[in-house]
Amino acid sequence: MKESRLFRIIYHLMENGKSTAPELAEKLEVSVRTVYRDIDIISSAGVPIYVTTGRNGGIQIADSFVLDRLLLSDKEKEDIITALRSVSIVDDHNRDTLSKLSAIFNTKSENWLEVDFSRWGNKSQDNTMFQKIKEAIISHKMLCIVYANTRGEVIERVICPLKMVYKAKSWYIKAFCMNKSDFRIFKLTRIIQARNMEKNFSPMEFPQEKKETKVNYENVILRFPQEMAYRIYDEFEVDEINQDDNGDFIICAPMPIDEWLIGYLLSFGSKVYIIEPKYLKKIVYNEAKKICEQNKP
């Protein structure tokens, strides 16, 4: 307990430059006498800590006291701080580490990055899920998950989570699925529930991704009104986007003609006009007709 308090004093002084004994006593929830006793212990350990009196007096550590032994360049220190800042949103421990390392590195980096893994309005649940999966990966614990797959089925799977991957604006879990006895990738937002099974698994490497089976792509041309700009720039590459004289967006992109594409185009409702290929327009029309029939008032 005392050792932890001594380190906290050092970190606090390195980060803030100077503090009074009453300030430290309040922060550490100890008496002023205990603070001065701790200062003596820190000084006897060789740390250049000293007390000045007067109006601007206080307790401080010599500016030269920086852990240069870490032999890190300024860029490497900044990269470490940035990496910690990116995950501190879901872990209080990382926030503490971030504060300590900033002090050790003697750096006051600009807080230019804020990362929040949660969806709008779902902050607590998403962050809890992220933290639970992270802990399972690090401790090699199996998870039992309830998962919504792409076929619309809600299934239960026991997995050995190996790694979290951020790709194409989404988080995924690379894992070994005990039910399928094979490696699988699960999309984080489709995991409805996750429970730690308190069963360990042996560390393993997720195999390198195989080259995708050859898919037939066709040139698809679509038109969208200006009001759909927020989705156009979110979901298409810049070189696939053009605008005509009326301001409408013309999208020309290679796409596989499959069920996913049909559902994707329907998600735009009446805001999409299919120019090419003609037969795709007919497929989407027939699917929309079925939806109308099933949802007659």
C-alpha cells in the first residue's frame, strides 16, 4: 500500500510539476504528516525531490528527473500514448497507465484522438462487451456467445477468442468455434450476449486468410439524389462517385449480383434508381413487390 502511494506521489509531481503537502494529503487520503514522511522516503531512495517555502513554494521533483533509461524516441513515446488513449475509453486501468506514462515520458501530448467503440445510445453495453471479450482473449478463456448470423438465425456458439480485428469500419472477433471445430470470424455488433465459461484453452494462431473464392463481379450503375450524400461518401469509394448536372450522384462500381446486394439496394428505399444492369432492376422490383404484398395494411 505504501509503495503504491509513493509511486502515486512521484507520478503526480512529474505530471503536475508542483503540489503542496495539503493537496497531496487530500488526493492520497492521508495526513499531511504522512505526506512529509513519504517525501523523506522518496528522497532517501535517490529521487531529486525537494520542498520550497514561501508564497509559491511546494513539493516538486527536479525537472531533470525523467526516465531516460527507457531509450524511446519522442515519436515512439507519442505512439504509445496514442495507442493507450485509443483504448482508455473501455478500461479505467488504461486511463491510469496513460496518466503515469505521460508523466514518465515528461510529455504533454495533444489530446487529438478520441476513440469510442460503442454505438450511439448503446455506450455501456458495447463497452462492457468489448472489455469482456478483451479479457477472455488475454486470459485464454472460452466464451459462450449468442450470435445473429447472416441468415437471420440466432445461434449459440462456444468459441476460443483469439484476436479482435478492426476492418472495413467494423470490429470482428477471430476465434476457434468449438461447435464447428474450425476457425471462424464473428462480427462484434452481432454478438447479442457473451458469457465467460471459466474454461481455459491453449493459445493458437488464427490461420492466414485464404484467397476468396472467385466471385463474378458486374459493373453496376446507380443514381441517387443529393440528399443521400451522407451514405454515398460513407459506403462508396471516391473514384466510384460522380455527379451529373442536376447534382444527382452517379455510382459506377463492380459488384457481385447476390442476395446481399439486393438487400443493400432495398435499404435505400425509393432513393436509388438502378441504371445498369437491367435485369438487376427487375430482381429488385420483384423483391420490393413481395415486401408490399406481405405488408398490405
